[in-house]
Amino acid sequence: MKLKTFTPSDVAGKKVLMRVDFNVPFKNGKVTDNARILAHTSTLKKLLDAGAKVALVSHFGRPKGKVDPAFSLSQIVPDVEKAYGLKVVFVDDCVGDKVAKAVDALKPGEVVMLENSRYHPEEQKNDEEFSKKMAAPFDVFVMDAFSASHRADCSTCGVIPFVKAAFAGDLLMREGDMLGAVSENPAKPYVLILGGAKVSDKIDIVGNLLDKATTILIGGGMAYTFLKAQGKEIGKSLCDAERLDFAKDTLKKAADMGVKILLPVDSVVASGMDATDTETVSSDNMPADKMGLDIGPETVKLFTAALDGAKSILWNGPMGVFEDPKFAEGTKKLAEAVADMTQKHGTISVIGGGDTASAVRQFKVADKVSHVSTGGGASLEYCEGKKLPGMEPFRV
């Protein structure tokens, strides 16, 4: 997807409202992962270098339309200043006179950060009057928060009619380019890797990409619904019983279309996620009292071999409970294989956000794949073929 972006002359000396995503992991008074903050560096630098006066607006957590100090963005100001290497003035609201005065006081190339937009119940209702208030102090709106682009909020799209100009930022542009490359017209052979817990979360992505894929690798908890659909014993493994017919239909459709679907041939199992009685079993010999928690070594070989020669790879969903070292090997090995294809063969590899992004960072290969999306739900909806309200206004 190609999006409309800004040039220096579009923003020079202008008051710019920039939508970012600072909804970062926060524990014991500290940001534990600043990847989302760093993702906006390029856009912000371009704005400041052009002499724009910038206000950053974001949500943080779920304050449910009320002021709650636990969700104040003031807590992450030090992390934002460190990430961007500049001084940031904090304003304890995102609309009204305080914002207008703070922005008017800015010199070209300076930044203020606004308070949590979700302190106001109107934000998530995309209330028109609230959008007008939010837009009032500004000349230009720049949308750079891909991970919030699937939400029709005041701060993601509602303000657009009430500013003189609106543009996509660098992050939004890159997400559109890279996700478009693996979902709209992917170079083939094209391998789609699906994992995670629920089949229901991936129904639409399968529906949208089945006719584009060469091979689909299915692991994680969702694989056991497909194995059960084949008549196999899955023990205590996750099973989306309401999606068994979908799994059967998908397997048949894929076969009819010549699309290869590969399922685990073995699993690392245990009697529970906290149990220590782990063992590796064949998918034809699943114990009735155990559950599959990771793909096994033979499946790793099978899936890795399926990546050979791929020109495009999209991966959404881990292969097991990778947060636990006992069940991390499958996801780790596959992550390394995807990175290897990218580095050695120039394969376009895109990692969906959420848990899959966390996994590639955990296994130190995030910088060895083509793109790690910053949005879990947003990347999923994009690849499902849905129109995202925070991106569509910028489409060219």
C-alpha cells in the first residue's frame, strides 16, 4: 500500500500533531521494552529537522475514559527523552487551552508530549466535537501509530477533517510497504506461517491469503484443531471445537488449490504448562493425558525445509509457549531459519506483531528479518484484507 507522506516544506514552521504509540510495557516504574518508542524516531527527526513544532499524542493502557494516574504518560517522559535524545515538555491533557498554550510556546524543532488520549471517553467513540478540539491548535496531522491504525479513534483519524493537511509518517509508510509485499501481491514461492493459540484469530487471514500462498505451516496451539480434524488424538491440547469444520474445509480447499498445508508431525508435550514431565511424541501417538506445548524436532526439520527457496514469508503466531524454555525450541529454530533465508537468500520476511515480534526479539533475530511489525491486531487485520481507518485516508 502506497501512502501520502510529507516533505519538509509541508511542515516547516507548522504546528504538527503526531500520533505515536507509546502504549509500551511498563513495570515497577520502568519501560521494559522501548521498541515502539524507537520506531517513531525517523518520522520525528524529519519533522524537527524541517522546523516543525511537534506535539506527540498517544494512548497508554486502558483507563476507560477516566483520569487514572496509573496510566499517565508522564511516567514515560524520561524514556522518551532518552530514546530521542531531546528535551520533552509534558502537558497534562490532550485538548484545550493547556495544549494550545504549550504548542504556541514551542520554537521550531521543539516537542511537547500530551497526556493519555484515553482519559477522555470521547476518544474511542471517534466523537466529532472532541476531534475538533484535539485538532484546534494544529495545522498538520501526521499519523505514525500503525499499531493503533485499526482503531477509528479521534487521534488516529477523527482529527483529519479539521486540520489543513494530514500525512502518513515513516513508520506507517514502512508497515504499508512491507505488509503489502507479503499480503497483496507476494513474490512466490510464498510461505505463510501461522501459530498462536486460537484458530478463530486466524480464520480471516487464511481466507484472504489461501489463494496466494504456496505453502502454509501451522504450529502452536491452533495446530491441534487441524490435527483433530484429521482424526488424530490430541490429548489435552488446545482445541477450538467450534472451528473443526473450518479446519476440515481449509485442508480440503488447500488440497484442491494445490496449496500445501504442513502440520506438526511431532510435539513436545507435558501434563500441563507448569509440569516437568516433558517428552517428545509423534502426532500419531499423542498421550490422552498430555498436551502439546511446542512443535518437536522432526517438525522443525519439516518446516525449515519448507522455507527453502521461499521468496516471501509472513509469520503470525509462535510455534509453542516460547516464554518457557522447555517449550521455546520450536519457535527459536524457526525464527533462526526465517532469518537465515532473509540474510542468505534475500527472502522478504515479515513478522506479525504481538507475540511473534516478542519471540524474534527474544531469540535475537529481529534485526535479521526484513520487517517486524509494530502492530499485532493491526498487522493481522491488514493481512486479512481489511481497511484500517488510520491508514485509508492516506492511500494514494
